[in-house]
Amino acid sequence: MPKKKLSFLNYSDIGNIYKNLMKSKEYHDFKSLVLKKIKSKKTLFICGNGGSAANANHAAVDISNQIKFKNKRLARCVSLSSNIPMITALANDFGYENIFSMQLDSLGNKGDLLIVFSVSGSSPNVIRAAEKAKKKGINVLSVSGFSGGKIKKKSDVCIKFNSKNYGLVEDLQMTIIHNICQDKFI
């Protein structure tokens, strides 16, 4: 049987993908930075398009409500994908490529954290958000598919899955967040 190419990972590979993810330096660096920012009371911002936008919203809720320190909610987590009136106003007035960067410009502060979910890793709006984050002294984490796309070079840590299977990569985005939230008390 011929060996599968990484670009064609599918759900039958999920066990091995998960096992390798949990052992990876990227996952541990990603988790460590998320928890460090929460402990230091920085704001976490998350963005994405389509299914990744839904994941950004889901992740913001889970991080805000599940990660606690001494039984107190500690995380401030905002999905830049959730405010539809803001997104449509910014898209209409300044272009869709600016919907996340402009929100981050007004809400983000030095030392905060931006998490980018993007299967292609190259959507102009997430790239601009990462660029704005860097200019403001905000760390950038990303989870992408394909070969990492452009976001890989703009991230402090990029977890990339060599897959063009959107559903699989989107499921893995939430697997990462759910695993981080498993440790409810930091």
C-alpha cells in the first residue's frame, strides 16, 4: 500500500495526528504562552473566517469560562469574529481585509495575545491582524492547515497540520483549545 502524502491527511489519521500534537514542542509552547498571558491578566484575542470564525467564538467562550485560578475566572478572551455589526461596518467602510486588524488596533494592548485560526493560513484579514499585533507588541499564535501559509512567518508559534481537509483542521483547532481548557485550574 502506498504511503499517504501529508497533504491528504484525513480522519483515519486522527489518532496519530492527536498523539503527535500532544508531544510536539509547538503545542507545549502554544499552551504555555496562553496560560502565561492569562496569569498575567492580559487579553486574548481570537479570529478566523468561516468555520474558523465559529471556532474563534467557541474558543473565546471556553477560555473565558473554563480556565480558572484559585476558583476565580481569570481569562479575558475576545473573539474578533463575533461582533457582526462591527465586522460589516468595517468591511463596508474600510475593506474586509481590515475587519480584524482595526478591532485589534482599538482594543489590543502591548503584551496581549492574538490567536489566529486559518486553514489556508493566508487570508488577508488574518495576515493583517497578525501584522497589526506585531506592531503593537502583541504575541501571535496560529493554527493552520496546508503548509502553514503566510501566517506561519508572522506567528511566535504556529501549529500547522499538513492537510487541505478544512473539517479536519477546524476540528483540530478546537482540540487544541479543549486540551488547554482541560487544565481548568492554573
